[in-house]
Amino acid sequence: MNSLMNFTSLKNMRALFPFTASSSAVVALMDISKKRIESDFAKEVHHYLARYPDTRHVDIYLTDTSGIFRGKRIAVAALNTLARGCYFPQSVYTMDKKGKVISRCENDNAEDEPDNLCVPVPGTLRPSAQDPRHHAQLLLMMRNDEGDGFEYDPRYILEKVLAKFHYHGLYPVIAPEIEFYLIDPQQQHQQEQQEAGCFHLSLSAAKTAFVEELETMAAAQNLPLSGVVCEAEPGQFELNLHHSSDVVALCENVLALRKLTCAVAEKQGLQANFMAKPFSALAGNGLHFHISLNNIHGENIFAADEGELNEMTRLCLAGLLRLMPASLAIMAPGVNGFRRLRKRIDTPIFNAWGFNKRSAALRIPCSDKADRRIEYRLAGADANPYLAMATILTGMLYGLEQVSDADLPDILTTAPVLPLFQQDALTVFGECDYLKAALGAEFSRYWIHSRLMELSAFEGIVTAEETHYPG
């Protein structure tokens, strides 16, 4: 029996044993769960205030579909009642990058902004980088009327995709890497920075101070930062995070670290830029994910000798390749992301897989047998990590569920044709029913509509370059 048959058989076996419970039992369980959550949050607040007794304010926030923090500031005394939740409008998840509400679809009334209950996410009460002594921050998660996650919430979308893996006894393990440029506003051009290149250890005093404070604040916020690496381009760095099977929390850590990096840079008189392609003549910024799959015993099912791929790895690679054209609509959420993904107007940089090959979208890094993994290199640093990870896992699931052994050779030897412009990518995404179903039909419809609206606004801008037209 091959790995695909094992996967399918497990799915069918679980279907034979559905869980049923009376409505009164469900209500009782929910009540017990709610009380436990409130008690755990009270303990988290108590421990935090014991460490930071001078805290005055707390920024409570949600992260929208672009990965931007949206929220408000409350007095620290209000934390005592926050376990029961507070209310934010659903429109938090339907805003553009400037905070303007975008209708969910063509017939939706953007003026209607109903509120939904929002509850604290455990483990996210942290000191703020701007003033850690007096100022804290806390992530919230929105609920719908039935008490489930809100369908437009990227965190909830990822949780739903992960649940499919966990249902089959598979547990993704990831390690993110995120690139950014550290910019000195006093220098006119980024190329003017005198750097010694990739993996250089000696930095200027200003950048050394930045790295040291970033590491200190990351530890204070309990963010699993494992390293800060100099990239080849002037002023470009990469942040490495420890690998973890808590995929949802690690994606939240990416967003928190992105925000923290910008705040620390600002305090040092610098700017951190996470755009996918901030400079025309320099390399872009990527958000890379190292991914493996563990079974219920904690064993890596990708394990194989150097230079070899087992069937589970081959199926996951095939699924990722098949969904890669549609995935670009998520991995490059704006026009700028597509500038990073092509050498020329008609040639993609990343669209294949390979062993130890950084020019590939799917790289199999050098590793021991037990550490075999896939590095997914397509996403830009400005992508929402929740949505990017949900899309990646959906591609792997597609390979496990939909790709046959007979199709594997052709898929693995043929690089997919990628859309190189945003409108084309959104069209391909709109035609990919499997990916849209995984992310949610309503969310997918909104994503296409909102991206097209932003694209339309962008294309309506007359650039300075155009004004140089002779005559």
C-alpha cells in the first residue's frame, strides 16, 4: 500500500466513527471551556503585570488580510474584563492598506459595519517596543455569531487548513525566514551603503545597536528569533525563526517580528522596509518557509537519504507545483510583489523545484535524513504569513489527495507556467476551485474583488516617468 492509499484509508476510517453529542452536553462543554479560558487569561495578565508593574496602556489589535495591525488603546485596568471579549467591526478585515473599507463584493454595502465579538489570543500579551515599561500589546481573534472563527480572518483560515492535516495524523513543522532592508534616511541611495556582503559579521555601530535591541526586545516579547543574517545586498538582512509545529503561533510571530523590527529601526533613526521589491536594481525581499511533516509519533515523513525523495515528499512537491500559478495571487498580494518574481517582463525567477537550488521556488536544502524538508521561496516579505502558509499547506494536501502515481513524473519534470502580472494571477486563482474552497468561498471572492479594486486604483496613477514623454 503506497503513502497516498494510507492517507485515503485513514480518512475513510475516521469517517466511520463520527462524534455525536446532545445539544445540552455541547453547551455544558462550551461553558466549561469558556471558564477555563477566562481563568488562563487572568493568570497570563497576573504574571505579565508582576513583571511589568508600571504598565499603563494596552494596544489590543487584530491583523487584517494585509497583515496590518488594526485596533485601539485601552487602560490596563480594562484587562480584567477583556477575557469575556470586546467588539470590533467586521470591516477590520475588509480594509485596504490605507484603512479604507472595501466592499466584500460588487453588491455589498460597505457602509454596513456590524460588530463581532473578539477574544484574546493566549500568549500574545507582550511589552511594546516603543515603551516596554508602560505600554503592552495584545492580539485578538474575531468570532462569528456561532462562536467559531470569522471567515475573513486569515488566522482562522489557516486553522481550518491545519485541521485537515491533524485529522489525518499529520503535523506540519515550519521555520520561517523573512528578509528586509534597513535604510538610513540620511543616505540618498541604498547602493551607497558600504557593506561587506552576505554573512558578514562586522556591522556599523548604528546597525549593531539595532540588531542588539531587536534581539533584546524579541526575547522580551517571547518571539523565537534564532538569528539575524546579513544578505548580499547593501543593508539587506534576514530574520530566522526557530522551527515549530505550532504553525499558527509561528505565523503570528512573523507579523509581530515584522512590526517589532520597524519599531526598533525607528527608535534608532533608521527605517525597516519589508516591501517585496523596494529597489529596482537590488534583490527583492522574500518570506521563505522551511516545511516538513511529522506523523503522530513525531517522525518526519519526508525523511530520506541525500539526493533522494520518498513518495510523500514527491506528492507534496507535485501538489505545490500544480497549485503554484493560482497561489501567486496570495504570495504576491500587490503589484510590487510581481516585480520581485521576474527577471524580465516575460521570465519568472522562481517556478521549479530542485536540490540545494536557491533559484527554485521549491528547494530541497542540504540536511540530515531526519531533517529533510521543502523550502518554499515564492512568497514576498509583504505577504500575509497566515494566508501564505494556508496556501502552501493546501498545495501539499492537493498532492496527497489528488495527484496519482502515474501523474507524478510529468508534474515533477515540467515547470509550471506562472502568471507574471497581478490581474492574470487573480484570474488563475479564480479558476482554482480546490484552493478557493480551502481558503473559503466567501473570502476568496472578497480577495479577488479587493485586489482588483486596489489594482485599478494603482493603474489610475500617472507616474513621474510618464510625464517625461517628449512634446
